[in-house]
Amino acid sequence: MSGTDTTKSTGGTSAGRTGTDQPRRGRADKAAAILHAACVVFGRDGYSRAAVDTIATEASTSTRTIYNYFPGGKEELFRSVMEWSSARVRDEQLARLRRYLDPQRPPHPRDLERDLLALARAWSDLMADFRDHFLLVRHILVEAGHLPADTVQAWQEAGPRAVRREFASALAALSDHGLIDAHGDLDQVATHFMALISPNAVQHSYWGVTPLPAEEIDRLIASGVRAFLRAYGGAAT
């Protein structure tokens, strides 16, 4: 009798947890669907022209549902989208950074250019992998004066600054091994690397609207990496 009762009790508890978890998962899934739709609409139309009802249509839901999830309306939704989308891209950027430039295993001097090229190409590929995000960033840069300052700061902190900080840490390992000469400012070196490998491809493709041929991307990236090494190459390279 005792064993039977225990089994029933355990089963009931398990079922209760499942029943509780399902609404939570459903709510999280719905919020993610709204954020994804908002990313598409904001990336296409910009902040000023995007409308909540357009986002609702894109998400196959109602405006009332959107306000239930984001009571602050378009402003809250935009900030949430920026933090959500930037975090996704940041995590992928950092994963690729660790894959090609692991601070625990710095490259041999003769392999440094190869590894920096691979990292730069992997980061460049994110424009195609997260096209809606980068279209959204384009609008942020254009409309920054019309956006709440804390929203722009939240985007920077969720994405670009976090990546730059970890990249600076990876560069510190290169500096310690004499592979680069950071001239005492690793954060600036990280900023320069990103500036040398990214803007040309971004501007030539209009933020991914008209993707460039792979050969052209490789040419632009290689030019940037070589300029970086000319400026910061260390004694070991």
C-alpha cells in the first residue's frame, strides 16, 4: 500500500511540474516570436516608421497581445529587441573569437595572420547569418538622435562593448607572447581591428542589403588584417 501511494504521489508531482512548465514555455515562445517579428519590422522600416500593428501582423498575433507582453509599447519593444538581438549576435561573435583566437593557446607567429583572417571572415559571415539584426543596427546609426539615449547605451553594452572587452583580453595574450605590440592600449587595438575589417564590407554591401561576392569580402578583409599587422605586429611576427 505504501509503495503504491508513493508512486501515485510522485506521478502527480511530476504531472504538476509539467503542467506548470508548459504555460511558461508557451509564454517564452510567444515573447520570442514577437521579438523576432519586431526585429524584422524595425530592421526593414526603422524605429520611426515601424508600427506596433505591423509587428503584430508579422508575428501573427494581436496588438493587444503585444501590449500584454510589452506594456511600454513601441519604445519598450524596441529596447527589448535590441538587447535580445545584440545578445544573440554577441554570443556567436564570442564563440567564433574563442574558436580562432583562444587566449589559452596563442598561435605560432607564422600562423597569426592566418588566424586573424579566419576570425575576421567568421565575424563577417555573421552579416548573412543575422541579416535582420544588422539591418536594425543600420537604422540605429541613422536614427540615433531620435532614439532614447538609454536604449542606444543598452544596445552598446549588450553587444559591441562586451565583444570588444573580450577581444581585448584575447589580444592581451598575443601581446604577452610578443605577437603584437599594443602600445599600452588594448581596448584601442581591439577597436582598430574591428574598424579595419568591418566598415568596408559593411558599407560596400549597404549593411548586407546587396551582399558582396565572397572574393571581394576576402580581399577587403585581407587588406584590413594586413594593415592591422603593419600597425601592431610585434617582435615575434
